[in-house]
Amino acid sequence: MFARSALVDAVERVVSTTVTVVDPIRDGKNHSYRVAGVDGDEFFLKVGTRFPDAFPAEPAAVDLVRARTDVPLPTVRGTGRDPLGVPYAVFDYVPGVDADGVASLPDRAARRLCREAGEHLAAIHRIRFDAVGGLGVVDGAVAVTRERDYRTLLGASLERQVEDLRGSRFADVCDRVAEAGAALVDDLDLSGVSPALVHGDYRLDNLRVDPTADRVTVAVVDWELPSTADPLWDAVMALALLTEGHDLSPTRRRTLRAAFRDGYEHDGSETESAGAFPTDAADRLLAYELLARARLMRHLDAELPEASERVRDARAREHRALLDDLLDGHRRLTGE
């Protein structure tokens, strides 16, 4: 889509370097490139082709988190629009080790990763806003520019998840999930929700890791469409994405979940706690766990792209059993 000369020009406009290498990165839904300068420095060029109007909020949110927390993020070297005609950002390139999943990491590294995830999200969730919605840049500052009604937002998320499941092997449970989920969302007590910055997709694919380092997480990446929401939702979703892999034993899952929660609730900060897993929010916790389970079910085939049908069937049975537990929890919550 973009000529090499234009990409080189874009980088050199915001970074003091002479570009020698521009390699496209195939992963992701935007146009992105690994760039090297004549002095050996490496950069990551991301072009906001997917959501150009919203894209400037991404590097701005990264700068905000870097300024307000100790969460490891790549440095934003600069942003621009010309000569590409769409907004772009240049970050320092952060290398990492490819890992097939949390289960592929050594036990110590997996525990550290999950504890760090809890610590990082606790810090991110201390960045509060006055409304739920999408973030933008107003007069140079990050602000909520697309305010949303949170209950409506949750309901729409549930509907999307269920609709995607209808074409899968879980089509037979969709009506139950839709009915229970809608009832949960309608009855949620949202009075305790204090909108915070959320990552929204904190999973291994969006991390740069070094399993041999004391701090396993080298960088938290992919801040596309930054937004605010209930921090409990973000924590529950991350917990599921990191600790519910098909190749993790029940014992290892419990260990990793405990590490995450310990990091989230005791991150060592002297400031106010992010309010991890409040004891008076059973309804929100259940609703978010249901949404997380639906997401995992929806991605079963992507999680096991080369697995045998026997392995996929076993994973589907596990999802169904855990879903039944959640639906039983809804019945207990409502006294039905």
C-alpha cells in the first residue's frame, strides 16, 4: 500500500536516523513495519490504516501510561501523518521471545508473567476518568471523546459474542448464554464502577517477554482503540486469557491465577489499591466471567489450529462444564 520511499520519509521525519531496512510485519490488522537505522537502532512503525481517526489516541495513551506508571512500554519516538496521508507512530522496537502459550513457559517464568500482569493492570487501572468510552486527544491531553453507556456497552458485547458462537459447535448453548447474560447485564449494580483506563486485550500475544529475565514482561504492546471501562472487567478478561489455556493443568491454572491476583491486589504501590475483585461485586464478576468464557469458546479453533478432533472435542467439553458452573452461579445469585 505504501512505497518504501514514503515509509522511509515518514520515519526520518520524526526520528533522527537514516533508515536502511524496512521490513513489513505480517501480524496485525494495521500496516506495520520493523525498521532499522544506519546506526543499528531498530524501530516499529505502525500506520493507522484501520481506524485513522482514532489512531492518534494510541501513542498518546502509551505516553500517558509511561508517564504515570512503571509498566514497561515501548518509547514513542514520534508521530505524524505526511507523507503517508494517514496517521502513524514510530516506537522503539522491543524484541522478545516467541512463546506458543503461557503453558510453554517454564513454571517460574509463567508465575512471574502472571504476577506482573496483575501488577501492571493494577497500575494502569489507577489512571481514572470521569466516564466510560473511547479515548481521544483533546488539546494535547488524553480524554474520553466517545462516551458510552456502560450497561449498553456490555449488552452489545454479549450479543456479539453470542452471535459469533451461533455458527460454531456451541450453537446449542447460545440461547442459554444470551438469556442468562442479558438478565445479568440488566440487573447489574454499576454504582461502584469507577471508570479507568483499560488495556482490553492483555494476553501473551500482546506482550514482549524474556523468560530468563527477572522481570519476564519486557513490554506491553498493542494499545489500539484505548478506552475506559470497569477495571474489574479488564482484570477478569486478562485472567482468563492468561490462565485458561487448554494445555494448562488444573493445578497450574490455580497457581497462575493466584499469582495474578496477588500481583493485582498487592502490587507494592503506596497509592490507593485498584480495588481488585471487590467482595461486594459478585454480579459484575459473574457477568465478566461469562463474557470471558464466551470469548474463549469463540476462539476454540484458533486456539487449536492443528489439533485433532479428539483434542478439540475435549476442550469443548471443558468449556461446556465451566459454562454450566457459571450458569449455575447465575441461578444461585438470582435465587431461582
